[in-house]
Amino acid sequence: EVQLVESGGGLAQTGGSLRLSCLVSGFPSDQYVVGWFRQAKYRGREAISCLSLRDGSTYYDRSVKDRFTISADIAKNMIYLQMDNLKPEDTALYFCAADGVYLTAKAMAATPVGTIDHWGQGVQVTVSA
């Protein structure tokens, strides 16, 4: 059974940093694309960063590019999202996701979220002004 468990959310000030972690289990990690998605109040869930463990490609939404960094530690079964220079508009519920269908990070980001197979439970990130 595939499981994803996020941690590391919380409260930060504008300009501050947080690191989200996602412990993954139940699948061969080099065969998946993983990603971080977020859902702000009154908005749909959107892809903000993805990483293909198959070809090494990455994807960043323009709203987080140059501020957020996605990475993986395969030996520890961990996926990370380092979030720097946080802004109030980054406030949202953040989800870790994984799927074995895609080859590239961009492909996962372009896919409707309802078709992605595996999700974590989500962690709240709140950035104060």
C-alpha cells in the first residue's frame, strides 16, 4: 500500500522559511513522479512543484519559482519542499502526491489533480504579513 505522510507545516512570517517533508512508502521510489500541491481558501488544488524520480526533471509554478526547492532523499524515503522568502499568498494546505504513470515532472503538473493516484493528508502553512 502506497502511503505519504507530510510534516513540517506551521506558521511563518513574511520573508521567513519552512521545510515540508513527505515520508513515502509502498512503492519503488525510482519509478514515480512526486509533487507538492497546495489548496488555498476558496481555490482549487494546484501543482506548485514536482520532481520525477525517473528522469530527474523538475517543475515549479511561476508563483514559487526561485523561492521553493523540491528534493528527495531516496535512502530515507523522503521528499522535501524547502520554502524560502515566504509570502502571505503562500498560505494554504499543502499536499504531497505521487504517481507512477508519468515520466516527467511537467507531465504530472499538467494533469488534473483528480487523476493522481496517491496523496498525503496535507499540512497547513500560514504566512503572516
